[in-house]
Amino acid sequence: MLTYEDCVGLSELTDAEIEAIAQHEHLPEIIAAELGNYLVHDAAGVPMLKRIILDDIQIAEHRNDKHKALQLKLVLKHFIDTHPGKTC
């Protein structure tokens, strides 16, 4: 049986990236890991993941949650750094 950590490892995403997907899509993290795994391996999915993180940043900024916005900006930077050439 796969654990959550196994699923994260297979997805090529970090816990924070999966958390951003879960928050944006209102999904449990295990389902977000599966969705993220699908999207990260699809050329059209990578820009969608970037947009999800950007949307989460905007929501945090709108709520004036500077700490969360900064955290998500770091998540976005890591995502772009680890998926070069795949993001728009």
C-alpha cells in the first residue's frame, strides 16, 4: 500500500505545491497529489499548476495574509525552477 509520502515522491511535486493545489481546488491533499501528478506530466497541465499557485497568492494578498503570500511566492519560485521550459 502506498503512503501519502510515497504519492508525494511519485508526483514530482513538493508538499507545499500539493498543499497549494488542495487549497485552490478544495480537495484532500492525497487527491491533490494525484491531480498534481497528472498535471505535472502533461504539457498543458504545468501552466495550470502555475496558475493555481498564482491564484492562491492573489487570494492570500487579498486577505492581507502577507506570510502566506510570501510562502506561496517561494512555492511558485521552486515550482518554476524545478520545471524549467514547461511553464508559460
